[in-house]
Amino acid sequence: MAVIQKIRSYSGLLIAVIGIGLAAFVLGDFLGHGPMQQQRFDVGKVEGTSIPYQQFEQRVNQQMDNWQQQTGQTPGVQETFQIRQQVWNDMIREILLEEEFENLGIAVKAEELYELIHGSDPHPLLIQSFSDPATGAYDPQQVIEFLRNFDRMDPQVRSQWVMLEDYIKTERREDKYHQLISKSYGVPDAMAAADFSNRNTTADIRFAYKTTAEIDDDQVSVSDRELRAVYDEHKHRFRQEGSRGIKMVVQPVHPSEADQESAMNEILELREEMMEVENIPAFINATSDRRFDPTYYAEGELSPQIDPEIFDAQVGDVFGPYVEDNAYVVSMLMDAQMRPDSMRASHILISFQGSQSATEQTMRTYDEAQQVADSLLGVVRANPGRFPELAMEFSEDPSAAANQGDLEWFRDGEMVPEFNEAVADASVGSFLKVETDFGFHVVHVTDKSPLTQKVQVANLVRNIEPGNRTYQDAYSRVSRFASNIREGEDFEEAADEAGLSVREAPRVGRMDMSLPGIDQGRQIVQWAFGDDTRVGDFSRIFELDNSFVVATLVEKRDKGIPSLSEIRSEIMSIAREEKKKEMIAEEISAAMANGSLDNVAAQLGLEVAEATDLTFASNNLPGLGPEPKVIGSVFAMSEGEVKGPVAGNAGVFVVEVTRKDEEVIPSDLTANKRRLQDTFRNRVPADAFEAIKNMADIEDNRSMFF
């Protein structure tokens, strides 16, 4: 009580301190900190246009909802990361293209949008959404009726229509933009003639070459001036996004023998309890690491540990424990039946308030839904032919408009249990009513595959997982290592002493997700790109993917062209290759005094090879791969001419043209011009945006948030 009284005595002071802190926080924006604070809430900027975090996250959440609706699953970490990437790319595209549209005056007027929706050639998405399910024909009257009742529709439906309109307008503007660029393409006669000649002139050659691999690196000397010259010539090839080089030690946490023994003891105790209880499914759901699975399985579909023995067992027989998927499993035979592998049925779904298929417009109560279902059941039993018609009119399954309630073939166990079992138990041709979490279903069983023996098995599972002691031991080991490196010991030497292996990630991108051996490595990536992280710094101990990880930053590379020191080894490799080619070229030039290819090859100990029916568009030489420079030189030569040295990818060549057939260029090049124009125009949608993006000023701050 004395302590509480003492705190109360300081309450006025505490309120004053908190008040001052809040004032400082608010006034920070007025004292020069506002812009920086605002920037921290921007995921990025595109040509000066901010992408606020809240707006970005709203788009991400919409995409995640769409993904969940399409797949029926909640997106995991990897899927969420990919969705964020897609949203980022979409928003960049929208901002950049919107700026282009405004600058060029490209717009879609109300009259044009009306024509795209109500005209003789409506947008394909409208045709897909408003087609007659019976005939597949587009019904414009459905669009009119839809818009007539627009104000009375569900807000979510109205929102989807607005999104559809926006999509149609955006696509139309993009099409205008691409057409504007496409129409600017023209092909001169000289270009069409050259293209015709390049595609139709053929040549046969003989050639010999010497590779740079035949010269050792220590035979080549490269001066600093030569290295700088090679860097200046080739540095643009190494333009890069910002990246980091890191090293890590990873201590996986695996179950110990004691953990395995503990899990075994637990499963044995539970096995004894399971053999005493009456409600096995409830017991499994309460005690097992996996819930009870009511599915019936045929022979060959169960674990090889119990299949096929369990098919000869009696109901109540128990198998195990056995190990499967890093868990101990005890299996009990619950039931054995002759069942179909697959079934076919149609249904009419009647929802009610509180059912999973209910919407904001669902006003029907449970009893009212049951009465509707009973009434429909009586009608279809008396007149089976009306089932498709009634499904389209009454079913609240969205697919009924297109399939008339026909669910087509589905595997045993694929539907919700109540529906699945009702269809499995009913005879083909029968009608029945089934209640599920989605509502009441009026069902017509239309077909079944032949019956086969199936079993229902209750699996009691205990995962074999590391215990607290195992985690503590692994953490202590990594903690000692972290302490040693912070006291100045070399990272790799400390790892070796601790018995930990070092993993390297030499080029980690700002938005990378995974690292070598670590699927979910975002926390380490964020640390490596942190403003306060310097080369040589060590990270805290991360717990990722059931492992403890410590990383060190070994290299920072900024966006743009790297310095010579950063890519010295790569530039040195290029410089040596060029020097070696110069040395080989001198040898070939000296040998060329004798004139013929065979003499040069004999003098230098080279083999002579052949290539036939080459065209200028050819890229590969037999057995060598891409050699565009060598092939290009062939079509600047005459038949019978020998040329060397020619520097290629594999080495330095001597080439002889043994045949060259040049096609006569036709007087009418219209078809060739059209082909070239189509080729260029087909590339416009991708190439135009890529060009805009490459020139844009894009600031990416996503790594600050996730």
C-alpha cells in the first residue's frame, strides 16, 4: 500500500512529464522535423508522387482478400510477400502511365465509356459477366437491369462495379497510348531490303579457333592503366540495385533424444486413454496435434506404415505408435465401408441469417429457409425436370446461374462432411434435403462411381518438437558465439571454435525474402539495409525458421555503377580475356601470311570444323554456342575469302566462306515491311513501359516497413 501511495503522490509530476512529451512530439512537425516524419510514412515515391503506407496497405489487404476468395486459404508469409511485390509494381505502373496520359491528353470520355458498356462491341469482361448461362450469348438487357437497380445493391457489389469501370477506362487509355506509339513506326525500303537479305542469304563456312583457356592467367600481365580502361568500357554492364554482402552462422534447433523420448511417453499415455474413451473424434480434437479427419480412404491412400494391414483389421483395432512426418502416430480403425471414389450431384442452396453463405441482404430465418427447402424438395420430387430451372431461380450458390446447380463430379471427402455423407448414403436418382453450415441444400444425386472398400481412421498425433531445454542449449551456444565476436574475435574463427558453420549471401537485395537455408529471412535483410548498420557490424540473435541466426555485414553496394574496387575481380577477368585474345590474334596474324585456313590450322595445331546453311540471323556455331560476332563477319565476306583473326566468345577464329548464296531482293517489299512493323508494334506494351520505368525517379522505402 505504501508503494501505491507513493506513486499517487507523484501523479501530478507524471502527468506533467507525459504532457511535455506529447507536446514535443506534436511540435516536432513545426520545428523542422515534419518532412522527415512524413517521409517515414511513405512506402515510396514515384516521380515525386508519394505512396502513403496506409494506401499501400489498403491495396495489399484487398489483394489478399481476393487471393483468399480464389484459393479458399489464408495467404502465408511467402504469399503475402509476393502480393506486396505485385501491389508495388502495379502502383508504379499506374502512377507512371497516369502521368503519360495526362501529358498526352489521353482520356476516356463518358460517351466512350457508355459505348464500351452498352455499345455493339462491349468489353470482354462485360460479356463474360452478363452472358446467358443457358446459351452463352451476351445479354445487354442484363447490364441495363443491373444498372437500373444499382443504388439498391450490396455496397460490395457496387464497389466491384466501380472497380470494373475503372479497369475498362484504364485499359482503354493504355490501348490508345500503345496505338499512338505503334502508329509512329515506319520501315524504310533500305531497312526492309537489308532484313530480307539477312534472313534469306545463306552461307557455308570452315573455321578453326583457339580458346583463351589454353593460356594460363599467370602468362598475362594487366597494368593499372589497362584495368582502368577496361573498367571505363564495361562498367555499365555492372549497373546494380543496392545490395549487401552478409555472412551468417545458423544454429538449427532439432529435437534431442530426450525430446523424442518425451514425445514417445506422451503418445503411449494418450494411446491408453484413447482405448478407454467412447467419443474418439472429440478425444482426438482435444489431445492430438492434428484434428480428427472423417475422410474415408481407399487402399494405397494411407500411410505405408498401416496400409494395407488396416484393411484386414477389425473396427477398434489400434496400430502404432509409428513415426511419420516428424511425429509419433497412433491409428485406430473407426469404420469400414464400401463407398464410391467419386460422386456427382446437383444442389439448390437456401441460406439463412447466420449461415456461411449469408450476405447483408439475407433476411430469411432458419425456419423460413427450412420451409423453402422442404417446398422445393416436394416440387423436384414430383417434377425432376424442373430442377435446373429452380436452381437458377432460387439457389444462392453463385455458380448456379452458369451450371444450373450441377456440381459435376467430386471426390469422396471433397465436400463438407454433412453434404458428402448424405450423397454417399443416398441412391443415384434420389432427392434429399441436407443441412450444412452454408444453409439448406436440396440435392439431386445424379451418379456415382463403382463401390470400393474404404476405411475411416482416427490418427492420434504427437509432434516431435524441441523442448525448452533444447532451445536453451541452442541459444546458449549462439549467445556464447555472439559474445566472443563482440569482444573482438574474428567471425569465422569464433564460428569454428563454436562448431558453427558460416553461410555466405554475397548479394542480398533490399526486398529479398529468403537467404541461404532460411526461407523467412526478411528481418536479417532489414537489419542489413538499416541506416545505422555499417560494414563489420554484428546483428542481434534472430530466431527464424526454428533456428538461431547471427549475421555480420561484410559489404555494402549502393545503387548505380559500382566503383572499380567493388568489381575489381570481375574487371580483371575481362581484362585478362581481352589480353589473351590479343595474344592469340597476334599468333593468327603471323600465321595468316601463308594464306589458307588449312595452313594456319596446321601451323597452330588447330582443328578445322564446318557449319552449313548459316544466315545473318543465326546465333550459334555447332558445338560452341552463341558466336554472333563470328557469324556477322561471315556475311561481310565473299565466297572463297579467308579472314582472321576474328574475336569471338569461345576464342579467336579463322574463317573461310566456302559457299554464299545471296537472294535477289524483290522489287515489292510490302510484306516484309508489314512483318517488321508488326514485330516492333507487338513489343510496344512491354517495351514502352519498361523505358518509362528506367527513366523514372523511383524511391523505394518498403524495407523500412516490412
